Amino acid sequence: MALFNPSRDEVRQFFFEAWRKYRVSEPLTALEGMAVEVIALHPEYHAVLDAPDRYRDQDYFPEMGETNPFLHMSLHLSILEQLSIDQPPGIAAAYRALQQRLDDQHEALHGLMECLAETVWRAQRDKTPPDAGAYLECMRKRAAE
């Protein structure tokens, strides 16, 4: 898998394989272990991950209200990685504040994911690098709401 810019197929295969290895009790890499933690938070995606031949090439249309489970889980995984190293600096504190306000770890992660998705979308739209300051500000606002 390409480290920083995996293809759609590579991302999907990573989640399929992590789930398969978990289900048959094979050893997991650290990243696969994190992926399985994310998958455990989303039992609604288990059937998708149990049927790679059916869902490997599935298209999802957010404009029609469809959630892409692979994108959703990838955002979760990105947030967990960022939290593990507090990068950008301050994300861990913002997460703790949001988690305390919401009293729900999963919903707090979703709040951060919305900020990440918005930050990435703006960077792509404006053809600029992601703005870490705006990203942290979004998180702080969510924690203070």
C-alpha cells in the first residue's frame, strides 16, 4: 500500500484484510489493530467487510445520502493516528474537551472527523495545503459549543 497516497482499492483491501485477519485470529500489525478498533465501533459495516468480492468496487453517492464506509473508517483511522502523536499539536486537548462535553468517545471522534473532512475539502478546493490552524480552531469551537 502506498504510504501517503493509497489508492481506493488499496484502502479497501487494507480494511478487508485487517477484518479478515481479526476474524481468524491472525496477528495484526499496529495499524491493522487500530483499524479493527474503528471497525468495532461500526457494526453496521461488518457485513460489507465480510463480503469483499461484493463491495470492493462498490460506488457510494454522498449526494444521495449514502455513506462510504471506507472513507468513514479512513477518517476515523486518521484521527486516531493524529491523537496518538498529538499532531497537529493541540488535537489531543481539543479531543479531550470535546469528549468531556459530549460524554461520548465515538461522537467526539465524529466531531473531529467533520473538522478533518472540512479542512481537507477546503485544501482541495483552494489547491492549498491543509490549514492546521483552521483545523484546530474548528475542533476548539466544537468543544466549546
